Amino acid sequence: MTSQAKTQIEQAIEAQRNRQFYAAYPENPKAYAEDANAKGLESFQKYLNTDFTGIAENPHQTRVGEEVSPYMMVGLGVQYPFYEAEDLVTYARNAWPAWRNTGVEKRAEILVNSLNNIAERFFEIAYATMHTTGQSFVMSFQASGPHANDRAMEVLSLAYQELNRFEKSVEWVKPMGKFDLKINKTFQPIPRGISLVIGCSTFPTWNTVPGLYASLIAGNPVIVKPHPKSILPIAIVVEEIQKALLEAGLQANVVQMAPDTLANPITKKLAEHHDVKLIDYTGGSAFGDYIESLSGKITFTEKAGVNSVILDSVNDPQAVFNNIAFSACLYSGQMCTAPQNIFVPETGISTAEGHLGFDDVVAGIGNAIKGLVENPKMGPYTLGAIQNDLTVNRVDEAKKYTQVALDSIPVQHPDFPDARMKSPVVMVTEASNVEVWQHECFGPAVFVVKTKDSISSLQLAAKSASSLGAITCLCYTTSEAFRDEVAATMNEAFTPVSFNFTGAAFVNQHAAFSDFHVSGGNPSGNAGFTNPEYVNRRFVWVGNRFA
Amino acid sequence: MTSQAKTQIEQAIEAQRNRQFYAAYPENPKAYAEDANAKGLESFQKYLNTDFTGIAENPHQTRVGEEVSPYMMVGLGVQYPFYEAEDLVTYARNAWPAWRNTGVEKRAEILVNSLNNIAERFFEIAYATMHTTGQSFVMSFQASGPHANDRAMEVLSLAYQELNRFEKSVEWVKPMGKFDLKINKTFQPIPRGISLVIGCSTFPTWNTVPGLYASLIAGNPVIVKPHPKSILPIAIVVEEIQKALLEAGLQANVVQMAPDTLANPITKKLAEHHDVKLIDYTGGSAFGDYIESLSGKITFTEKAGVNSVILDSVNDPQAVFNNIAFSACLYSGQMCTAPQNIFVPETGISTAEGHLGFDDVVAGIGNAIKGLVENPKMGPYTLGAIQNDLTVNRVDEAKKYTQVALDSIPVQHPDFPDARMKSPVVMVTEASNVEVWQHECFGPAVFVVKTKDSISSLQLAAKSASSLGAITCLCYTTSEAFRDEVAATMNEAFTPVSFNFTGAAFVNQHAAFSDFHVSGGNPSGNAGFTNPEYVNRRFVWVGNRFA
């Protein structure tokens, strides 16, 4: 490994052990070259209505591509080569031997190099993300650029440690009394097999690169199956990995893109293929449950979750309402970490400024959302656009069955008049109306759920986490005893809790090297970014003995 | 943790990282007190035809116990309290909170103490093992005593590392330009839930204690479901863990015994119970496949394997035949690591003493087995007794369908005239007769399979490992090139290879702290002793954040 790559890995190892703040790639766009933004935009625009030729091509007969910009509401017109599942598997199988024999040090170097090269294209990836997911430019830049790269670097560092965990060659000497029994032993981490990484439409790189890099560094070939509506961002990432592979004299097919269409999906064919041994998946629960049920596969899933806010008592109510409002508005609730159900006691909450009734709390949250959404410098850029119509329809449907405290507010995006936008709807419901709030309502919608008291709020949140899954929980309380109870109870449901977040701390954001993302312990998914088993299960320790 | 326990853990951590020889508990019976053997025998004899009262008792209405000594061919008459599955789960659930809140340090101390106390009872456990499994006294002592304790200590040391892997409390400070964002974070390994450990009849402690101790140190309560024919050895182990728990002021029910009968098994009820989250299993493949298929469970299985010997070329043929003979005779082939299929080229093998034809090789192996079996000082003590009639019948049935080169030789055990004994049968078959050799024939039987050449032998062994599973492979070759090819090909089927074992090195023996046991990569099982995921998957990292 080059000393630069080695240093990068070592810094990342130290960071993820300590779990303190660390960024391998700066998240501020201003930290990059002055002309990077303009060049990135130009590069993105060049892709429109052309064949994407960045990724290495195998023989193919057709191209596919049906991405639509949620900002411009027109198709991007980017066309990618289409391959049948069987062909992808064959190419992966052929590329595998050289990759598995490349050795951990060299694999790490190639992959770190690819990340450094991807960083040169963060702006281009940002525009590609913006115009496939609907994220704002800043979120697109951060989530698909530095934050995704950070997660990949975190995975590489953890895997590098694990792949070097045990002595690889030892002389084992057992005293037998009259003589010593000597056996030379070797221990090798053997890659599991072909890895399939299934992406989602909203976070096409952030949710894909951890599994992709984890499988690669362990020596497995990877087939990336992007969501048909979010291909371009990850195609650029795969292009850079392929370049790094080719530069090292390896086959590009170590990592392949497998674009398909909504009408003719190939995911099941790939997932069920005998030679596919590892599957990473981000997306809806029904398909995720199917992926988990496949026999003979090791799966890493992130599925739906229903995230709770428990409002018990606060110091500064306005700061709390603002914080909740921002978390609900950020990317219009299209984050797996966004809060959905806000549990508030029917008697209201105590604050440092006096008691607030239930209706006051509802109004406070609604007004904070309204204030943010209607702020022209903040609203459109926080909300971003809605990735697809289903999300809009889902929220409109939900409104029919309960009381609406704040309806969607029409928002115009100053740069994109046709942008598909929808600000969060605030709905109010009794806790007993479980059919209203006890399911995922992905998108710009929050339910304020009226409960008997805070203990009841906690019980409902914990039950919801255990039965429906939860990726986050946000709790506001000034009571230490209640705080401890919430922590213990929600943690028992394998849900992390963020307490009393105000200001710049938001429950939606899970930082690489510090916050685990998805615990793997409740129905929101069976794996987490990034704990040791996330990398360990992609290879197998096998020892040989030589007398 | 006491400094003694801490030292024991630290030595074990160092040992499993280095993978060199280490024994936490000496394997030589002579290393223990002079009167330990006599006392152990006396203790064992006191159990016969009585109620076992060592384990803490919950209310129960009946007792069960149907163990039979394969040496004496009479029932042991030991009776254990019987509990319904639902009651066991309830007791486990009730004992859990105090255990999970005990903290890793204290849990480690309690569990190390229990191992040290178990070591005081190795002889008693040895006799219990001998008279339930049929193992010889020495194997019973080593496998159920020090070797089992070593595996448990290895698990504790690995889990102790993993449970302390990340900082548990940090102040996370993110520079935001004009200010710093400060968030206090805590990270906790949260235990998964109730753990079920299903034992087997042949290695009642060695195969049970790794899962048992791994689940316990991670904070999970455990229900031990022993094989109805091998309860006593693990009951003594559980008794000592319960004593250590009680001494620390905890409930004995943190670990429970769940004995049942062949006629009325409770395993499925336990395995399918919603609250059971972790399942360890050792036994046949059909039931193991069922265990792996259960949704919502994390499973660790060791199932059947078909182990191969690849005979290509040797230096000293007699040394090789003797080694294979010993491995085939040891505990009459009732080890999951015992060789079954010996692949020999139809043209024979080259040796330092000249060429040996195929028939010479068959004769050599047969004569070596005959020599060992008929040696009155070696034979009975190497073979031990056959655990159950099915094993005898299976071998008798196999003989009908192929050529027998060496039939079973009648053996008398000098101490136990009624012992159920059967020396290995050597059968010869063409490679094309796959129905003869391409399935597990557990017990005292080896098949010498005539192949085209050594490359063909390797291909057959690898295919067998991939499709039927394999826990070991033994290869004899003087060619470096072929050695490398065998290693690469068998490792790709996730099977470890032992090369050119002669003298005191035997393929059957997997040493704690050094050899992984079962790779988890082929159908012989989905988990291995003892790699990091074996402990990591028993708990979940969950972080909380405090603004």
C-alpha cells in the first residue's frame, strides 16, 4: 500500500475506534477548488440526453435509462448499457480470481485511491444526485459526496483491521512431554462470493457505497443494482472504482453496474442466482423481507422504520419546535432518519417558560414548520423536491383520515419553477387511532399523537420500534430519571435515542466514524453501518496446517 | 473484575490473536490432583439412579432422563426436572434484566470463575461424558474438560474484546466554522435476547459451551437443550455457572437446563418461540436446515460434513497409513472432523520407497487399521464405544452396496465386556458410484474412492465440500504445486486443509485459540468456533446522543 493510502486508513481506524468527530473528506463545498462547482455543473449537463460511457462496457444489445429530475420534471435522457442477470454473474465470476488473489494491502490501496478520485468529482455527483433524488444542492453534495466517501472510508478501515486481525502464518508448537509437536499454520480471510448491492432512489451513493466497499475490500466482486430512477450518481462512483482497478491491471468487471427499468426489473434474478452470496439492500420492507428470506445468502438490509419523537418536558420550547420542524422539513421527510410520530401527553408539557397545553404544542410545531417553509432563504433549500409522485400521493391519502393541523404550504423553488415540492403536513391523532399513525408514512408528514402521559408515549414508541422498526428516536425531557428510562427502553428495542437536540444538532444526521446507522436489531433492518459484523460476514477465516 | 480473572482473559486474548499453542487448562489428567480421578469416579457413581439435584430447581411436575452408557449398556437412571418451553422462556425473561445490567466486567468475572470451578470437576465430567457418548476416558476428559473450557475461555476473551471495542462515552465536537457543535454520546452493546443452545449426543460440552458462554457474556439469558442421551456432562457445567451466578447475587435462571426425551422433544417449541432470538445448534443437517430457516432468529449451526482425504504422493507410506488409521479409529469415526472419503488415483501413488498401486494403498490403510484395532493396549481405548445403535446400523447398511476391503473386527473392551463397539469398515468404490460415497456415513466407516488422477480427486473433494459440506480435509502430497492447488481449491470451498500429517498430528483435532472449527462457509454449518462474528452477532451496538 502507498504510504498515503496507509495513512488515510490508519487515521480512519483511529477515528472509528474513538468515535469522536472525524471527516476524511470535508463536507463544506467551499473547501474544494474554486472552479469545482462550475465544472461539476458543466460535467453534469454534458450527460443529459446522451449515452453514459464512463463505465466499462461488455457486449450489450440495448440501453436503458428513465431518470427524471424532480426539479425540472423532465427526463435526464442518460442511457446506460443493459445486461442480463446471467451475463453480469458470468462477468463477475471471471473477474473474481485476480481480485481475490490481489491481497488485502493492494485492494485497500486501489479502493482508497478510488475514493480520492471520487472526491475530485463531488460536484458532478452532487448535481446528479440533486436531479435524481430531489435533494437540495447542499444535501446532495454532502450526502452523496463527502459523507458517502466517509462511510466508505470507515468501512475500509474497519475491514482492513478485521482482515488483518489474526496472524496469517505461525509455527504452532505443542509440548507433548517427550517431544514437541510442530505444525505450521496459515490463516486466510476467504471472500464469500459474488456480492449484489441494491440501491435506493433517495440516497443512491450514501446507502450503496458501504456495502460496495465492504464487499470489495474483502475480495468479492460486486454487482451494483441501482434504483432505475437514481443511476447517475453511483455510475460515476463505479466509473472511478473501475478506473482504479484498470490502473492496477485488474478487470473493470470486479465491479459492474446493473441498471434496469421499473417495467423489467432484474433484481430478483440477481438475488436468487446461486452464485450471488452477499446481498446489500436499501428500500421498502416488503422487498427487504423477501431478500432476508432467501436461503444461502448473507444479507444486509435497511428497510422502513417509523421514527418517534417523545416530548416530555423542555427548557426552551421555541428551540425545540424549530429543531423538530427542521428535521421534519429536511429533504421533505424523505430520510430514513426523519421523525414521523410525535408523542405528546394530552396534558401538554412543562417548559422553563411555563406549561404548554397539547394544542399549544401542536401549534408550536406547526408554526415552526410554517416559519421555516415560508422563509424564502431557507424553505426551498431545506425541503428540496419530492423524489416521486407516490410520496406526494401517500401524504394526500393520509390527510383524509385524520385532523390536519397544518396542511402543505405551496412553495416555489426560485431556480426551478416546475419542481415537485410539498411541505410537511402536520396531522393530529389520538393514540388509540393506531391505523392512522402505526405504519410508515414516508414523506413530508408528521403525526402528533395524543397520549395519556409520557410513560405511555414511551411505551407506544418502544412498541412501534419493536414491531415496525425504528432507525432513530428523538426525546425531549428535563427529567434525568425519565431520560434514563427512555434510553433503556428504546435501546432494548435496539433504537438509538437523541436527547434534547436544539440548534445545529439534528436527529436525521448520523455521522460516519461515530454514529452507527441502523442497529440491525429491529425490523428497520438487519445490519448497521458500520459495525464489525458488517465487514466480517463478507469473508470466512480458513486455516491450513502443514506438518 | 478480579485481577486473576482479568489475567486469565488477557492471556486468552493474546493467545487467540497469535494463534500459537496455548492451553488455559492443561489437557493431561496427570496435571491435576492425585486423588482427582478417584474422587471424580466416585462422584459420577453417586449420580446413578438418583435425581440430579445440582441445578437450581423451578417448580416442576415430572422428571426425565433416559441416558444409557454405551460401555455398560444400561441406563444411568439419572433424572432431571422437566419444564415446558413456555415456562423456561418465562424464567429466562425474568432473570434477564439483572443479568444485562450486570456489566461486562462483572459478567466476565462470574463466567471465568465458573470455568475455574468446572476445572475442579473435570474427572466427574469425564466419566459422565464417557458413559453417555462412548468416548474413551482420555478423550472424555480432554474433550469435555480442558478442551471445552479452553473453547469457552477463547469465546470469553474474544467477546470481552468486542464488547469493549469502542469508546463507551465520548464528547463529539464538530467544528462548524463560527462555533463548535458539541454532543455527548454513549455506545452500548445491547444483548439480543433469549438464547437457546441445542447440544448433541457425542460432544455434549465441547459443542455446547462456546455458544453458551458467548451468549452469556453478551448479556443474554441461555436455555441449554441437551441431547436426551447426553445430559449429565453439561448439567454439571450448568450447575457451576449457576453457582457462580448465585454467589454474585444473581438468579440461577440466567442459565437453565431444558432436558427432554426422544419421544416428547421440546426443541421446536423453544426454537420457534418469539422471545428466543439466538439459537446455537449442533447435530444433523435436516434439523439444522430447519433451524437456519426460522425467521427472526440469529443462528449458529454445526451440521453434518463429509470430510475428504486426498492421497497424491507421500514420503513414508506406513506413517501415512498409520495416521489415517488413527484418525478413522479415533472415537470410531464419530467425530465431525473424522475423514470419510479417501480419494486415491487408480494408478496409485508415488512414495519415497517406490510406487504403490491402488490396491496396495487400500491394503495399507486396512492393515494399519487392523494393526491399531487389534493392539490390546491401543485398540479399545482409541475406538471407544458407539454412542447409539443407529450408527452401527448405518455402517452395516453401507456395506451392502460396495466392496468391503476390511470388515469390522470384533473388539472386547477389557473393562466393559458389554460395550457397544465397532471398528472402522474400509470400503472401496469407483468414483462414479456417487450414491455410495457422496453422502455422510457418520460412524466407523471409510470409503477408498478410486479416481482418474489426483486432479480428479481434488475436484471431487471440492465439489463434495461445496455441496455436502466439509469441516476438514487431509491431503498428502510431496508436490508443492499440487499442495498450493489443493489449498486454494479447498479453501475456496471454505474447507481447511491439513497437509502431510503423520506422527502426533491428527486432522480430527482442532485446537482452541489456534484452529477455527467449522468455517461457516459451506453446508457443514453457518458459524465457526471462534471468529469475531460468533460473538458480535449476540449483541447490538446502540448509541445515544445528548445535546
